[in-house]
Amino acid sequence: MDMDLFPTKGNLIKARNSLALSRQGYDLLEKKRNILVREMMNMIDKARKVNKQILEVFSEAYKSLQDANISLGISVVQQIGFAIPEEDSIQIREQSIMGVEIPIVSIDEKKMKPRYSFHRTNGALDIARKKFEQVKILTAQLAEIENSVYRLAQNIRRTMKRTNALKNIIIPRYESLTSTIENVLGEKEREEFSRLKVIKRVKEKRAEFFV
């Protein structure tokens, strides 16, 4: 809206409407920011818990792998590892939170079956396989959460810039514009009222003169 408007009642209505919309927009953006911040903090808490789980399971998985290497031999375990096909059970879709696209990572656990013969292996390798499958699931969860936190943080920064612009620049401008137009119109009304009183007195005097 042009800030150099002529002080008319029509422009006063426009200025008031723009001010009301700006305040409404500020309130909505503040609510959005609060929701996104709350969601991000919840995800950060989840990330801490998942990261702690990953460290624990990773430690158990490597210990199990070490046991398998000792009992079966490193070369045998390597051959089995080379025979494992490329991972294709991870799926990614998106979900919107207040207009922010959040990734949802899922793993088809049905596809995570042993890819080696049981007569050449033992229970140590089975334990290692299960532990590393847990690591894979937890890593996918952590990637989902960290990516979501990053996207939420970016959107929160953009939202804060907009709210700050509305609060510190746009709303004060419209408040000043509205106040200026109201003062000018009020002064014009007072001048017009005084002018009408003068005209009335002149007419009364003329009427008395011709009586």
C-alpha cells in the first residue's frame, strides 16, 4: 500500500484494513513459529534418545561381529558380506507440518532376512546380523529426525524474519499512516465545523438586519 496517500476517508479505511491484516498476519506467524519450535524441540529430544540407542547397539553389533570373526574366520565373514545385495528396503515419503515438508523414512523389515546358508555359519553371525539390522533401523530414524530438525529450523528462521518485519516495520508504518490521516481528517472536520459556525452567525446577523 502506498504510504503517501492523500488524507481521505477512503484512504483511512484502506490504511485501517491494511493494519488489521498486518496484525492478523503477525499473530498467525507467531502461532506458526511457536508450533514449529515446539515440534523441533520434541524432535531434538527424540534425536538424543535415538543417538544414545545407536551407540549402544553399535557397540553390541561390533562385539558380535568380532565374535563371528573369531569363530568363523574373517575371510568367511567377508565372503558372506560381499554376497549381501544392495539395500533397497528404505522408503521415503513426506508429511506437511504447518507447510513444512518433513521426511518420513520407513524400512521394510520383512526384506531383512538372512542371505547366507546356515550350515557354514553359527549363532554369533546371526546375533551380529540382527544387531546391525537394529543399527540400520535406528540410523534411518535418526536421519529422518535430523533432516526434519534442519528443515524446521530453516522455516523457523524465515518465519521469524517475517514476524520481525511485520512487528518492527510494517505494523508501525500503518499505525503511523492511520494516525496521520485521522489527525488530518480530524483537523479538517474542526475547520469545517468552525467555518459552518461562522457562516451560521453571518446568516443570523443578515436575517436580523432585514427584520
